[in-house]
Amino acid sequence: MALKIYNTLTRQRETFVPIKEGRVGIYVCGPTVYDHPHIGHAKSYVSFDIVVRYLRHLGYKVRYVQNITDVGHLTDNADAGEDKIEKRAKLEQVEPMELVEMYMRSYYEDMDALNNIRADISPRATGHIPEQIDLVSTLIDKGFAYESNQSVYFNVAKLEDYGKLSGRKLDEQESGVRIEVNPEKKHPADFALWKKAGSDHIMKWNSPWGVGFPGWHLECSVMSMKYLGETFDIHGGGIENVFPHHECEIAQSETANGCSFARYWMHNNMVTVEGQKMGKSLGNFVTLKDAFKKFSPLTIRFFVLNTHYSSPINYSDEALEAADTGLERLLNTIRSLRERMESSSGTEGQEIWKTKLEGYKNTFEEAMNEDFNTAEALAVLFNLSKEVNGLLSMDEDASEGVLSEIDSFYRTYGGDVLGIITEKTVSHDSDGADVYKMEDDLIKTLIDTRNDLRDSKQWELADKVRDRLSELGITIEDKKDKVAWRKKK
């Protein structure tokens, strides 16, 4: 079954065919690093991490480019307001680049914790100013841009298909709907390619039009084309960026190059809180670092994957608790499976289970091939786990080969593709303890203490430790050669 992707540009699900056989170029709009990442960032970047992981699983050689915006993103997300980074830098009384470095580190810390694979190339806007000036010059030379008071604007009236991504027709766009009318512009919808910098503006560069800074839309066009070519396979980002950001990227890129820009446009939907979009501007966001104090990063990843990337998802503690319960149930099955693998001596059922696993593989990939349907893919893992739990509850030893094949399935589809099964989460060893969730170490210490009490025949105290652990939701199983434990969910 071929991979199908919903293309925002054509408004339909299309069979994915890369430009170059066996290779995929994907660009995803990265963060503007002026604050710590929040749950909405997890929704976006986990979603596109899955896209990259699955494309690689299918055998494609993927070049994944995700930028860092460190200049030019204004507070109204268009052409007006303050630079978000400069505004925050002034508030914290630091240099803008000092602020960028601090929050860029925070971003990568949180993305690593979510088990997101890092992009192959992570370009920064400030590192590509010469290329941005060149693109502006090209657009002026072609008659699609004009200088006005040392700023440069794209003339949208010159482009017949402006609005083809968002479906917004130019003659339907009213003056001053998004921003106040700017007398420098020929048309209210014209967007800035280069902005004149005021005397109090910190981040600014020399250009043929005067001292200024690049427009936010310009940056992504330059960085994507530099590393992926004038036409590339997939452009991704949040649904809130369809207009004006991605619409403007298309306009300036295709006008400059005379060819199509990105062939497939993918947009993840937003995280809501009580039905309202989560966002910094609304003050209703939860940073990932705060969320990690309550829930493990992989619980948040699991929470994101339970909904299709193009659908909104409502954040609440109750929803995260349910996700934590579901993930732990899955992990407990894998822990029990691996414990049984250590002592299994059976030989039966291997051919039957090969057939079963092939069926699960096909169902999983059918779900993912339908526009990366992670919710359905997770359901496949849980259906498998029901059968595995039944297998493990039988008196007879399962074949070691069968158990190994099942474990390999979990590693490939739950680990490599979905990224929710890792050695840290499956293992109860202290070496695998998550930096955000250290209770496993404490549980292991209490179990070791109980073992010491049992060895010294202090049975009453040992039973008290066991009972207290049980109250905390920890089940202890005394086996012949070791003590096993698991969390009750």
C-alpha cells in the first residue's frame, strides 16, 4: 500500500511520490527561541518527528531541515510590532543572541527528552543574511518587489495565484484586517521582505536599501531552498502558519525561481485548553519543563500520538493521566515479555506467531500509510499486547524465538517508528532512569532494603515495606532467583 499524505495545497490526500527516487527532502518551520517550549511545540515537533521516522522506516534517505528563527519574527506575526526576541531580551536585560542561546538550549533539551530525532540541518536565520539580501534583489529585478522608505515589500497584486495555499483571494482581503494600513505599501496585503531598522533596533544589517533586518517569511524560503533546492518534497508547520507565513513563502520563492516550491504541504493542528488555542500570547500555555514535573516526556509523546497530527488535541491533567496509564500498560507487557525471554525454554508456536506478527505489521503500516495515522498505529500495538499477555499467562513456556520476534516487533514499530519504547522506559535499572522521573531509583532502593530485611529474617519490617509499596501502586513478585516489580495501572 502506497503512502498517502494530505496536501494542504491541493486539499486532498495524495499518493506520495518523491522528486528523486529513494530520497526525501523535508523542511519544517522551527521555533522562534524567545521562551521555553510548551505543549503546543510538542504537538508540532513530535508529529513531524514521526513523519521523518516513518519515511526512513520505508527505506527513504531523508534530509530533514528544521530552522531556528533568531531574528525578524514580529509580535503580530506579520509586518508590525516588535521583534519577539529583542522584546524579551530587553525585558531580561541580556543581549538578543544571549537570549537565543539560552532558549535554543532549552528547546533541544525538551525535544531530546521527547525522543525527537534531531534535524540533519538546523540553520539559523541570522546565519543566512547574505542569501536573504540576494533573494530580495532578485525579486526587485523581476518586478515583484519594490523599495519604500528603505524597506522592501512584495507586490502581491503582481501575482495572480497569491492565496492558493490558504484559499484567500486578494480582492476579498480587506485593508487593515490583520494590521493597520501602512502608507509605505502599495496594497495592504503586501508583505515585508526587508524592514528598515529604527535607531533603537538592536539586530540589524547593512543592505542595498539601508540598515535593516529580514522579514520572517523571507528567512524560511532562503533556508529551505539553500539546503533542499528550489523545489523539494515536503514543507511542514503549524496550521496557524498557513497564512500569512507559508502563503508568503510560496509567493516569493516561486516568483524568484520560476518553478514550484514545495510539492506537499503538511500542517499539524493545535493544542487547545478548554477549547481555546494554547499559546504564549494568550497566557494559557504550559511549558514542557513544567509538564515534565508531573508526567514523563514519553507520556506527553504518547498523548500527542493518540490524535492524528491534523486534528486538534485538548490538554488537561486528566488527559495526560490517561495517557500515562495507557503507556505504562504497554510498557508493563514488554517488561513481562523480556523477563520471560530470560528463562524461556519452549519451542512451540513459532510459525503461528510469524504469521500473526506479519498481520500486525501490515495493519500498522496500513494505518501509517494513511497520512501517518498514529492513533490507529498505537491501537495495533495494544491489540498485539492483549495477545502477548494471553501468551505469557499460559503455563507452558513460549518459544524463545517467538518471544524474540515479538520483542523485535515492539522495538521496530513502538521504538524506531513511534519513539515511545526505549531502553530507559522498559528497563527498571537505575542506569535507565529518566532525568525527569526518578521514582524508579527510589522504588529499587526500597526493594533492596526489603531484601536485606528478609535476609536478616526481619519479616515484619519487610512486610511493612511491601505493603507500603503496594499502597503506592507497586506490585512485588518474589521469584525463585530474583524479585520482580511493576506498577499497577
